[in-house]
Amino acid sequence: MASSQKLTEYERKRLENIRRNDEMMAALKIHSKATELSASSSAKRQRVVTKSYKLSPEKKPRTQSPIVIRRSLRTRGMPPAYSDFKALDDTVEATPMAAKTLTQSNPSARDLGPLSSRDAYRGTGSDKLLMERILSVSKKPSEDFGYENGGDSIKGVCDRLELGSLSLNPENIARVVPGKIMNVRFLPCSNSKMIVVGNKFGDVGFWDVDSSMDKEDGIYLYHPHPGPISGISIQQQCLSKIFTSCYFGFIRLMDAEKEVFDLVYSSNDPIYSLSQRPYDIKCLYFSEGRGGFNIWDERVGKCSTQWNLHEDRINSIDFNSENSNIMATSSSDGTACIWDLRSVNVDQPKPLKEVRHNRAVQSAYFSPSGSSLATTSMDDTVGIVTGVNFDNTLMIKHNNQTGRWISSFRAIWGWDDSHVFIGNMKRGVDIISPAQKRTIFTLESPHMSAIPCRFDAHPYNVGMLAGATSGGQVYIWTLG
């Protein structure tokens, strides 16, 4: 046993080397530093905490939301050429045939009747704060709405506006709704910063940016519609009443005073866009089916006018701020048209101006002064129409291929006629100068995790721009 316990020369040297190495490492404090380094590398990188909607656990899971089933053109009975004129972000539930089938298949009492805000609410806690907030800002005096009214102050700020000063801060990022945002609007009020959005599931979300409550993030989620939200209309003269439409043929009025989503109009055909003339709270202007255009009059409780203005669906409707009788429409038939409502022939409607693109036109919006029109098309162009009679048309190249999973781009004007804002596929916002006929600046931020597709510029706060994504997020740029 004694001989077996004796160490060889090699083993004695090995143990001696281990002892000396331990002494050396202890003197250099290598073990403690290695421990600190390991703990530091394993720690998770801190993420920017943003506001987000919270679904109420008391509500049953929503089973009426449209299930997106993607099918080929052949199985949908459409010719191959049909895809050239359809918006690529349209899914099966948005197609005329599918929407018509769904709306005709025994709509529920919930769809066809008034819906209380309590029943429509999908958020946690109560929505009383939102209703009180909307009623509060609607009763406060506000500046006259429009470019000309207050134009001196707006123009003065715009002249001094530096595009590089627009910044996106983490506190101005929120996930307002689940899924793809189809529409985003600022509440048109000078004493409020409130966002209203609609998504592809029929949800309408509110974000009160001014909310400073410790336990509230200012986000409220409702589910008033069974399908994708196609339009949101808010009049400055009546902020407590908000109209929304959906692809499944419904128009609802959210009345904050009555706390109800009232059913205004229903149809067997899809409704693709919704608008109102400035200072006219009694009429709604909306597109229905393939190329149909309707005027709904509250005073008679029905559609007073029905025209067929395009060969395919109308994607946007906008009115001129200088002359509210002048209207612009964009269509999947590849055209954008300017109309005079006073002289539209019922049998053969003829526009004042027709702008032709090679593919579907997603939007056509007048500039704040009403003297220009910006169009956005799937043919990778942004059109700028100017002139006394809108005689001059300029096409500016821009990549508008967003694919099926991202909302299509729609170029909007800023706070004057100098710049047009549109998203890009690199998670930025391109700013186009009609005067220079090109993109002159791109807004970028490390805080952007998705591509902003739909935009709205605050009508009173110059430099405040909202961008919405297909992931339900809203970004708000402000003057830094």
C-alpha cells in the first residue's frame, strides 16, 4: 500500500505547477474578474419599454374575427390579369365575393344593431377616462380647422421647419391594436394629442398621448366591426362622434355622449373607403362594391345619391379644402380622378381630371392648400398633380411593393404643400419634395422595429407625424 501511494516525479511536478498557477491567478484576481465578465455577458440587453394594449381577461376570446384564408387567383375564379389591379395587401376576406358572402350569411344581432361601448370594449379596466377625455376636448374652443385659417402661424412654422429635427422617442411608441393597421387618424383638435386607428380584425384603438396617469397608458381597444376597418372619419366641429366603416359592409357611429357604437348603414357589398366634406357633419361619402360611390344623408336616413364612378373598387376619397365641392378618388382600376360634385352626370360620370397609372392606385390626397394632389400607385410611382386646373402631372419613382403582409403605402402631405411623406421598405419614412422632384430626406430611428405604412399629420401641431405599422404599432415623430 505504501508503494502505491508514492507519487512519481511527473505527478509531483504537475501538482507543483498547479499550486504555482493558483497563487499567480489569486494575486492577479483573475477568478473574480472572470466571474464578473460572465455575469455581464449573460445579462439580457435592456429593451425599450413601450405602451401596449392589454386585453381584458374577463372577455371571452374573440371568435368572430375574420380568419384570413389565402387562396390562389384560380381558386377564387379570377383571371391572372386581375392581380395587376388589386391591392396586394387585400386578403380573401376583403374581396368583393367573400365579403358579400359573409355579410349575407345571417349577420348576428350584434352586427345589425347598436353596440354599447361596454360590450365593444376589449381592454382592461374601464374606458370611462377615454369617454370623459373625448367629451372634454370636444367642449373646449379650438382653432378653425383648415390650411387658410391660421395659415400664417402654420406657414411660419413650416418655413422654419428642419426635416432633420423630426425625432422619434421611445415614449412616443405604442402598440395600440393587434395586427395590421389599415387607418390612422389624429383627433383634429388643437388642444389634444389623441390617435385613432383601425386594424384588419375590426378593432378600433385609441391612444391618448397626453395621458399621464401612473396606472394608465392611455390605450383603449374596441371591437365594433366584424371585418377590416376601411375608413375613419372625424369632424372638428363634432369630435365626440367618430364614424368607422369596414370591408364587411357596415358603417358605425361612435357617440361618446351616449357611449354607443350605433349602426348607421349596412350593405351586402364591401365598403372600401369613407370620408366627409369639411364642415358637413350630416353626410357621409363612401365607396361600395366595385366602383360604386354613395352619399348617405343623416337628415333622410338613407343614401340620397348613388353613382358608379370607377370600374373597380375606390380605395380613397378626399375633399379639397379650398372648395369642398371638389373631390378626389383613387381606384384599383389604375386611375385617380378629380370630380366636381355639382356637375356629375348620373348616367355617364365624367371627371374634371383623370390621372392614369399602370397599376392600382391606393390613394389620392389633396395638399393642405388644395392646389395639388398626391397619388400613390402599385406601379412604383408617386404622382404629383398641380396647376390651376390640375393640368400638370409629375411621376416620381418610389418602391411601393409592400407585398401581402404589409399595408400598402399611401403618400400624405405634411403641414403645407412643400413635402409628401411615405414609408419605405427599409423601416424609414421618405420625404418627397414636389419642387425638387425627388426624395430629399429619410426619417430613420433605432427605435423603429417595423415598417410604417399609413400616416397622418397633426392638423395643428406642425412637426407631429403619426406612422402606423402592420404589427399594430404607432410611431409619433415630434420636433426635437
